Amino acid sequence: MDDLPTLTLPPGHQRLLLHSCCAPCSGEVMETMLRSNIDFTIYFYNPNIHPRREYDLRKDENQRFADKHSIPVIDADYDMDNWFERVRGMENEPEKGIRCTSCFDMRFERTALHAHEHGFDIISSSLGISRWKDFKQVTGSGVRAASRYAGLIYWDYNWRKMGGANRMIEISKRENFYQQEYCGCAYSLRDTNLHRIQAGRPPIRLGETFYGIDGVAGEKRGD
């Protein structure tokens, strides 16, 4: 345990609001911040996740892990209709394209607003730890959102560094986290199922795959 990294917040900042997309991505982030004695709160705002059953599965796993470590969680609104309106016209854009940028912007804008209104002076997100995400794209959205408020910054620490991406998988297997098999939104589910069918595989079945159980060990496609 002595060789695990510890971190410090950027100078002048003390209270972190962490946007969390799911338990597998945020498990390593949360454990590192606990080990580093960082004052942080989880903000769960992910109206992109579709359908509602999948949303509840991901949120409940996040809450379970946070409760285990007595980490406070803010459960934000599931305003799915607003998300669909935000990405209207981008239904056929590829992942890592402008639809994903708009999605990140929406979630970080709400995170930054909550931080501004409740005395947090720094925000960050677990989204960038996954290799399925464009780290610069995620960070750009976070920086834009934080820049709306004086004194608020986005912490652009790369959680993949120093073995973070590998520990993410190790923690997921140890905790038997639910393993989501697509990015999260309705269009990702559509495209992933199309790809699976073309490859001769069955479509995704929600709520049936968990890390560390029945040989499951790979990195999930979640956000």
C-alpha cells in the first residue's frame, strides 16, 4: 500500500466536487482521494444514461461504494428530456464526436453550477480515466464549465497515470461492480447492439454482467 500514489489539490483550493459517471470509473479516483485526505463530495448527474433501468443500476453501484467509505453523494436530477433536447440533430454522430462534447458540457455545466452555489472551489470528473474516452475532450468541457464562475477551476489531473487505469479494473473486480457494456446513451446502445448483431453476437442484456464474476475481467465501455 505504501507505493500507491497520494495527491494534493492545486494550490489555493480545498473543497472538491467530483462528477462521477459510474462506480467502475470512480472507484480508483475515490480511493486515491481518500488516501490523500482530500475533502470531496460525489456529484452524480448523468441524464445521458438510457434506459432508466441502466441509469438506476449505475447510480446504485456508485452509491453503494460511496456508502461503504462514508463519502457524501449528491444525487442530481435525471432530466433525460433535457439531455435529448441538448443533443437534438446529433443522433448519428460518432462517439468522441460533437454529441459527446455536448453531453460532457451539459453534465459539467450542472456540476460547476452546484459547486458555485454550495461553496466548492474546484471540480473534476472520473470520466477521463477510461481509455474509451478522449481525455482532452473531457478536460475541455470541464475547463469551459468551471470558467463560468470566478474562483472555480477544473482539476485536469489524468487519473490514468501511475497505474490508475489498471487499478480501476482491479477495484472493479474486487468490488464485483456492474459492468456496463456501452457508453450510456440511447444512441450508444443502438450502435453497440448493431455492431454486436453484425458480428454474430446477441444484443446487450442489461443488469447481467459483473466484474470478477463468471470470468468477466475486461474494461467496460461506460461513462
